[in-house]
Amino acid sequence: MWDTTKDYRLLVAQKSKELYVRTVKSGSFRGHWNKRMALDIAEEMNSDFQTLAYSYLEPEDLANTPAISSLKEKINEIVKYLGGDDWANKFLDKTPKDERERVEENIAKVKFFIRTISNLKKRIELGSIPDPIVGVDIVVGEIMSISKHGDNLMICNVNIGKHAIKVITNDLNVKEGNHVGIAILAPVNFLGIVSEGMFLGDGSNILKEVKGELDSMPKGIPIESLNGTRVLVENFLNK
């Protein structure tokens, strides 16, 4: 019997919902959108999470439950009440210059929540894996551009298929065109720039020739390259 109360996918999904609620309540988003409904629907997810956590179903059965479908439907509703598919750009357009850094970080937090819930079924279908790494998406990306940030960091704009994200790294040898593995994590602000994930690698050296299609799981990566992801997922759950 699979202990769904300890399934990292469900734990991270619920934690991402809590992050989303705090973020939306912060009042940083301006413009015409339905804040009350965007919050109320998120809070309605609690019953779905409770149903899933105490189902004790094997992952192959868990993935096809009404509660999983309900979470995906609620995400679609939340996106609608945030302002539609272009909600992030609409918020940025209404943001004064002196508030842009905070709003960009909050937008990244909302995007993390939306992706985490949207891809929950896919991660559960991976099976009975009692490992923190299954709590988040781990995908292939291609570095499109890089720039220096401070003395020892690089800002990387990374194509992950349907859109791009920013990732900060301390690997100063990273180059445009590198194919990398990325764990999509709760955003972190590094000296005013928001990083939306972490490259897979060992210490200061990231994997630069990762195999696989963009936005799909990397193929043939060393297991030790996931150690940092494990630590950061556990840290996120313990906040």
C-alpha cells in the first residue's frame, strides 16, 4: 500500500498552493482581475488534497482519481480569474518601475504554483518513488542568452519549450546553446534577479550536454546530479 500522506508530489503541490495564496494576498498585483475568486478557488483545493493524501492508492490509480482532475480544472479557473493566458504580462504592464522587482518575483511564484499543479498527474504517473525529486518538474532546457550578475553568478535565459525561464548559476563556463537539465523550483531572489530553478550538476559545474526533448525529462543523467534538488525540495517543504 502506497502511503499517500508522504507522497512528495502531493506535499509539494499543497505547499505551492500555500505559497500562491500568500503571494496573491500580498497585494502586489494591479489591474482588472478577480482576486476574490482567484483566492477562493485555490482554497477549495484543500478538500482535493485531503482526499488524495488519505486515499492510500497506488500511484497508477491515484493519477486517475476525480480529485486530480478537479485540481487541474481549478487551475484553469484560477488562470481565467487572474486575467487569462496573458495574465503575467498584464500585471507587469500595470506595475510601476520601483515595484517591478517584487512583482516579477511574485509572478514567478504564481507560475511555479500553476505548473506544479498542472503537471501533478504526470509526476504521479512515474510510480511509487519515495524521493523528493519527484515533487517538482525536472526538464531539459536550452540556454538562449547569458549575462554576468555580480562577481560570481550568471543569469541564464533558458528555453524550456513553450516559454523561457531565468536560472542563476555560479558556473562561469556556461554558454549559449548548452543543453541543460533544470529542476523547476520555488523562485529565489539573487541580488535583485529571480531564479526559477536550478541546473543539475555537481557543485559549481552544471551538466551542459543533457539529452532529451525540451521540457521533457532528461535522459541518462548521473544520479548524483539530483542531490541539490533533493535538498532544496526538502527545504521548501520545511519552510
